[in-house]
Amino acid sequence: MEFEQFLQYLRGALNHLYDPDYLRRSPLAARFGVAERYDTPLAMQRILTDAIEEMRPDAQGITLPVEQQNYDVLLYRYIQQSSQTEVAHQLGVSDRQLRRIQAVALDMLATKLWKRYCNTVDIISEPYFQKLSDQKKTLDDFAWLKDAPVTSPADPIETVQKVLDLLQPLASHHHVNLLCQAPERLPHLAVQPVALRQVLLSLLGDLICVASGCELSISLSRSGMEIKITIGCLSPEAPNLVDLESQGIRDARQIAALMKGRLLVVPSNTEGVIQLFIPAVEQVKVLVIDDNQDIVELIRRFTEGTRFTIRGIHRAEAAMEATILEAPQIILLDVMIPEVDGWELLGKLRRNPQTAHIPVIICTILAQKELALALGAEDFIQKPVRREVLLQTLERAAEKLAKALQ
């Protein structure tokens, strides 16, 4: 009996765990040595349920989320005979994610039983099982990253810190000290936060397990239009990262590639360092011309964590000079400015060859959108400013400008 056939029979037996006739006819009964017994169905049930219970994580030890998840899906799906939809809802995952989790959990259970009851010459090799497992790994769940728009850019410092907090119990269990160094501020990342977290969890989770008693250093820095996350072991007893290749590192490398990032293992001294390069959000400079400083601060808060950086000008008479010096990509202009006619300023911006290409968004309490557009404004926002409207308007102007430059 080949392993794939064994896996197929196991799946059938679990799906019919409470069907005595099916269990009695199952080829696994002979493999388990219970085919000739009068209570074959009960013996089969006991063997399968006991094997699942053996996968229950140790309540006294460190439990990885994936271990608990594998046990839960086998418990709910087969022992409790819950439907796919019910199990997915209980675990808080999609149907597709559940199928992937269930396949991995079944592989683990099948391997346990195969090694116990099929210790003959056709016993499965570890590389073969690894290959089977790898085919059902994480990448299917992250394929959407390839073309998905980034609606909520990730804060690299906050994301790394949250991952380190999550991994702290595992690090304590392995006596690993986690050190993090980062500047006060870095650009946000043009990636989905959930994907970046998974890359870091896969990478650091594996490194912690092989670096017992060591210190792991995680540093963040800017490298051109990318953010570089460098991970290294500081202790003399640290493993050689250049030669290290684990499932977590393979997952991290492939998910990073889907995010248009890179994962490199770079020789450094004797141990080497791992460098993760993630694209930063291209910053769009917005010049806000408004005499009310509170409005400028409000717009700055509304755009925090986005690709828009705000520079405020409170004196309209300095607006032309500031526009030429700052070279913003977008201008947000209030026409109700003391001692200056905002409409006249709009005309000057449109006529000046150095500023004529910059889209101007009129932002005023006046309901004069038609006039603003007729005088050359790119768009119009009526005060009071709402965050959703502001961001949508800025995105439209930025996308139109990007297309014009292509």
C-alpha cells in the first residue's frame, strides 16, 4: 500500500467514523490489526480518535497557533462531524483556508499512523511527506497578493513590534532574547499588513526555534524606495544562517516575492544575516494653502499612514514661492484667505509654467464646485472636510497625475 492510497483510505474512514459497516470493510482494519476482531468498528474508532487526541497541544507548554489549528480542525470535522461551513465559522477562516488547513492536518495524522502501523519496506520517506505537505502550503492563500491593491499600507515599525510581542512566549521558551532597533519614523509599506505579518512570523518563528539561548537582532532602515529588515544572531553559539534553510524561510521568501519584495541571506562574519526588502509606499507631497492652522493639522491627521505627506502654508502671499520651492505633486487650496483672493491665486498657479502642471483641489466652505472646475481646478472638496472624501479626492488626483507621466 502506497502512502497516497493510505491517506485516501484514512480520509474515508474519518468521514465515516460512526458508520460500523464502512469501518469494518475499510482496508485500514487489516493494517491496524483489528480486521479479525468482533468489535472491528469500535477498535477502528478508538485508534483514529486516540491518534487525533495525541495531536492535542500540551496545555503546559508553548503552543503554536498552527498546532492548535491542526488539532481543532480534526476534532470538529471528524470526531464531532461538523460540516465544512460550521468548522470554518468556528475557526474564523474561509472555506478555502479550511481546506488547506484540513489537508495539512490530515497529512500529519496520516504520517503518524503510517509510521506506527506500516513500518514495512514501503514506509514513507520524510522528503516524500515534505513534498506532499509543501504542495498544500501557504502560497495558495496568498496568491491574491500578486495583483491586490494596497488599501491600507503597513507601518513597518508597528508591524514588527506586534509580531515580536506575539512571538515573545515562544522566544522565552527557547531562551532567545529579541532585540529591535528602528528609527523614530519610516515610510509605510506598499504591502498588505496581514501578508507582512505572516512573512515575519514564518521567518522569526523558525529562527527562534534554531537559535536557543541566543540573541536575535532585528533592525529596520530605509534603503532607497524600500524598507530593509535585517535579522542576525549576536551570540557566538548562533547557527550559521547562510546554510539554514527551513520551511518558514521558504514560505517567507515566496510570500515576500508575491509582495514584490526580496529575502536574501547575506554572509556576514561567520553566521550571516537575513535581509528582507519590502517596497515602501511612494510618497505624494501635498501642499495645503490655508490660513487656518487647525485645518492643516486636521488634514495631516487624516492622511497619517497613507502615501500623502502634508506641508502647510498659512500665508497666501508666500504660496507661489513655496509652491515653486516645495515642488508638490498636489495643491489643496482654500479660496477664503484673508487679504488674498484665492480664485486669483488659482489663476496664477494655472498660468505659471512652473506650477501649471500641478493639480489644484479647491477646499472651501463655499458651495462653488462648478466655478472651481471652470477656473481650472482639478477637483473640489466642500468643508467641513471628511476623511473618506479627502482621501478619495487625493487618490483620484494622484492616479491621474501618474497616468499623465507614463
